[in-house]
Amino acid sequence: MTITHPSPSSPSSSGAKACEAVANTMIGHFVTRLEVEAHRAGGTLTVAAIRALAERFMADEAARFAPVLRRSWDACTKMREARQWESARHNPFDRILIKPFAHLFPPRQGDDGVSGVLSRRMLPGFHMAVDKMIGPALFEQCQRKSQAILDRHRADDGTDWAQVHADRETLALCFDVLVVVAHSFANFDRRRDWFVTLVNSHLGPAEAGAIDAHWQLTEHGFAEMMRALFADLKALLAGDAAALRKRYGEHTVEALEGFFRRLDA
């Protein structure tokens, strides 16, 4: 039996095909071992003999296959991260939510990036953190509402994103999400550390030679992002706290005030 080992550069080593290649290789080697042992035993093997052979096979081959398994795991991880990255770019609510701090990304043609304090590689972890803070039900509701807003501003030549971001429902939707996020920062330091760790452990893949290849979210970057994200809500709190109090209640106003005090400390 001829066995082909997957290599990092072969097509079978990317994504799901990498896992399939490893499985086929392991099974192929084991079948070959079965054939050899069956031949030695006169053509048949008992159940006990097969079980013992399988245990010896796993023990003998564990070290040999460790690099192959690692390459497969890395390939699957990269594919998962790439899909998260694409999701962050194309889901309307995700795009709406990052608009207030998009200028903190590095410059890119056709984009809002300017400063480079943040990296677009943070988006998978950012959206994961928001999902966890607001809960899946509200997250899905926001996705549906965002899609409805998007549909209203869709034209033959594409989506008018300027109109999407200027839509009053877009602003209201963002405020509804941000007040929930602010409440989750009751223990500010603990939540900030959790947020930073989550983002840094789910960074999107870096392009070869990219300036953000070694980027990590820091406390400074977190503060800059949150100030930009909450800028409109903070302005409303300063200019018309009564409106916020009427919509969200006194408890939320107090939570926002506490959040901004810690953020600006």
C-alpha cells in the first residue's frame, strides 16, 4: 500500500482537507499493519489481537505523527480564523459597530483607516467579545435589524454605506448595544483584561510582511477604541442625559457615567 504524507505546501494540507489527509494516512498505515500481522497469523486475526495491535500502533506512531497532526491543526485554525475575518467584514451589524473606531486602523485603499493604533486582525476577537457581552439573542436581533437597514439603502450600484451609518435606526441600534456593553464593565479592570485577552487570543491571520504581523491589543489601544466607540453616546450623555434616562433608566445612566470615569482615568 502506498501512503502519501501531507505536506504544508500541498493543497490537501489546508482546511478540512488537511484533517482528511491525516485521517487517511493514519488509517492507511494501520491497515497495512493489519495486513502484515494477519499474514503472519495465517490470514486471520481475533478481536483481541486487533485491539492489542491498535494499542501498540497508537503508542508506536504517536511521536511519528505529531508533526503531521500539528500541521493539520494549524491549517484548520488558519481556515477558521480566515472565516471569522471574512464574517467580520461582511456581516452588516459587525461593520456598523466598528465604524466609530475604523479610523484607528492602518490606512487602506477604500477604507477609513488612518492612525494604525489598532489592527483589523482584532475584528474576530472583538465581535466574539461583543457577542459574549450582549448575548446571542440580542446579537442575532442586531444582525436582523442591521440587514433591514442595509436593504433600505441598497441600490443597483451597491450599498450606500454613508446613508446606512447616518440612519437614525443605526444610531439607536448601536446605543442599545453599547449600554449593555457598558453594564458589563461594572468590574472595569477585570472586564478590560478579559476583553484584551480574548481579542489577542483570536487575532485574524497576518499577511506576510504586514506591519501588524506582531500586533497585540494593549490597554492603550483598548482605551482608544472604547473612547471612539462610545463617543456619540458620551456626547448624548453630556448634552441630553434626560433623553438617555428616559429611554434606558437611571441605572443605565449611572453605569455609563461610571464606565466613562474609568475609561478616562
